[in-house]
Amino acid sequence: MFSLVLWNTFEIAISATLVSLVLGYAIAMHLARQPPRRRMLYMILVMLPFWTSILVKSYAFTVTLGEKGLVNELLRALSAGAVSFEMMFNRVGVVIGMINYLLPFMVLPILANLLAQDPSLRRVAELMGAGPLRIFFRITLPLSVPGVLAGVLMNLALAVGMYITPALLGGRRDMMMANLVDFYTRQTLDWTAASAISIVLLVISGVLAALLMRVRGAGQFA
């Protein structure tokens, strides 16, 4: 059981982190190109998940993603009742709920890195005849790697310890490490197993935190 839950934890955490990376990078690039005043207004929307309890947000997703939720009702209205998706009590609901919580932790380090890049590099590349895609893959993306790594490591460190989101939005096959600790402490009363799993989770989080500090240190000296 432990190996299966450990695999689920890494699988869910990596999936949520990768989706957060794609969305977060796109959002960060859009924000970096905005004037400062407009950027501040958009940042309020990015920071909204910080101002709402994760428990409240998870219950809100049960209303939004349920069989009779807003998303499925909209899909039925657009497809004359032919299309609906099961997004609750499965992996989809867990990943969506985790992305909502993790996205600001991905956007902020990437945005800080993009804003620190020298704009003259892009202008010189344009004068040399480089197109937008070539500028992105040759200049913007390589220079933003420290911010990307920082965001990825923060997301992973937070995701592996998630408890409320998989408990409320996931099913039996989506149990994560924190939920297994809860299972052993409250249902089977096996405190020894719960303690061992907690130590494993602590070690994983510690390794990710150490890697994050190393990335931050390397970015400061770069």
C-alpha cells in the first residue's frame, strides 16, 4: 500500500506541477509585457488563491466540477446535453484543485526572472532578424531557467504534502502520503506506520527545499 500511495503522490504532484508550469509561464510572460499599473491589477487576480482558505476553495470546486456543477451544465448547454465530464472524486479534480493553489508559486519566481532580463537583448535579436519564437527559445527561455526551477521545486515541495485537496476532490485511488498518515492515525491507530511515513514525507520535502535553496543561491551569483 505504501509504495502505491508513494507512486500516486509523485504522479499527482508532477502532473500538477507540469500543468502549473505551462500555465504559469504563459501568465508570467503576459504580465511581464504589461505596463506597471496594469500589471499590479492583474497580480491581484494571481494572488487571489492566497487570500482564500484552501478548504473553502476545495468545497467550491465540489460545486463547480460536480456532475450538476457549473462546468458540466455549461458543457451540456453548449452541446445540447451530449457532453459532460466526470471531474469529481478522481485524478482530474485533484489536479485542478492543486493547480489553483500552486499557480501563484509558479508565476511569481518566473515573473521576477522575466522582469530582471535586459530588454536590450530582445531588441538586438530583433535587429539581427530573429523572430519571436527564436528569441524565446534562444534568449528568454534559457535566461528564465532559474525562475522555472525555483517555481517547479516550490510546487513539488508543496504538492507532495497536500492533504485537503485530495481528501475532498479525489477518490480512493488518489490517496497521497498525507492522507495515508491520516488513515493510519485516525482509522487503524497504527502510530508507528504513520510516524515512518511522516519521516519519509519530511525527507522528501527537505530534499526539495535544499534543492530550491541551491537554485536560489546559484541564481544570485549568476
